[in-house]
Amino acid sequence: MSAEPILLFGKYSYEGVVINDASLAQYASLKPVRMPHSFARHANKPFAKGKVNVVERLANKLMRGGTGEKLGGKVIRTKGRLQGKKTKVLAVLSAAFDVVAKRTGKNPLQLLVQALENSAPREDVTRVRFGGVAYQVAVDVGAQRRLDLALRNVALAAIISAFNNKKTLAEALADEIIAASAGDQASYSIKRRNDTERMARSAR
């Protein structure tokens, strides 16, 4: 008797989910888990976050405090309402995946992977100093940092969109996943990727 397949949130299959970007494939873990919660068993270990399920990593990015910074034309001060509330964030993710599945009829896990691939920048700028003068220099972005930036931008997009808005965080996250997976230029994470790469091109 064959074992039943493990489904994300008991609903979504990992089978057939493909990561087309080879550089991200080694860090975007799609190890089948029903509930993406590893209880920090990989914390404080070098490069161990590559073993954490990519859905859980998105949940961790959503558990950020208020930045108090102007992002996307808005000053975000969420006062850390989601900090440490992993169960609440996972419920938000499950609701967002339900919205994505209902609107598109596709596996939301595959759309999340596509959104991360599309929003991961390939170039960035860094500051170097020669003789007391600082310059901006274009550099290639490592695969692990590309995934980190993509996850952060998708999470930020949802937080910004839902901030002081009737739209729930789950709906905002679903909107961003759908837009970014399609490469929509209206997507916040796609805009951030384009801005980062444009700065890098100008610094070459």
C-alpha cells in the first residue's frame, strides 16, 4: 500500500512544481511538508536556510516589524504586530494560496516559485572606496542573496499593499504572487528588481 502524498496545508501538491532558474534551485527548498514550520532547527547554522522550505522562508519574511521607513511612497509602521506570530502568518499564507488557486486555477506553489524567479535581481551595486573617494560599482548577485531579495520584496509588497487598506494581508499577498509570477510591471517586487538592475547598469 503506497503512502499518501504530502500536501502543503493539506491541499497543494509538490509534484510537478519546477524551478527553471538553475541558480535558485539549489537554495529554494521544496522538500514536501504539510505545515511549513521547522521550529528554528536550522537557526544559526551556516547556509542552513537553504534547507528550509521556501514557503516557510516567506512566512519568516512576513514576520517583520515596522520599518518606519518610506517604502514605495508610504511610511510603514506596523509596530511588529506579526513578530513571533508564526501560526498567524502561516494562516495568512494558507488563505493567500487559496485566493491564488481560486483566481488562477493553478498550483499556487508553482506560481510562488515563478514569482521568486521573476523578482530575483541578477545585478546590484556596492560601494567601494579608492583614495578617499567612494564609487558605486556593479556586481553580480549570488544565488542565495537573489532568493533572499526576492522573498523580502514579495513580503514587503504584501505589507505595503495591505497597510492602511481594507485589503487583507492574504489578499495583498495573493495579488503580488499572481502579478509577479506573470512578470507584470505593476508588481512591486518586479519594480524593485528593475530598479536594482537599472542602477547596476548605470554603474558599470
